Amino acid sequence: MAGGTEFRLSPKAFHAALEQASAAAGGRHIRLGGGVSIIRQYLRAALIDELHLAIRPVLLGSGEHLLNDIDMRAFGL
């Protein structure tokens, strides 16, 4: 990002990456971007406060389901 800091997240060390990002942000919001597996790990660990989804139709093929195996009742949904 122009003028900012970029972190590459490891699926095995997402808690450490979040701590580093929090320290670098200096109290500002942290935005997480990534594939389904990374986002799902943060959801399962209840580390996401707000979620904005950009949805587009898929014409061919298949992919990973974002909310597969996520306990929505645990989030109050």
C-alpha cells in the first residue's frame, strides 16, 4: 500500500500477524484481506469485529465456501 505497511499472513501464525499489525497501526483500524482460508481462520478465532463482503456471481467452476464449518450461532447469528 502506498505510504503504508504490508503484512503477509501465514496460516500458522495468524495471531502473531494480528499483534504485529495492531502495533504497526497505532490504534487505527486493521483491514484484513485474503483468501477464504485466511478469513475463515480469523472468523473461527472470533478476531473479526466487522465483515464487508463483495459478492459477485460465479459462472463456471467452484471454490471454497467462506462460512463452511463456521458456527454462526456462536456469533449471535
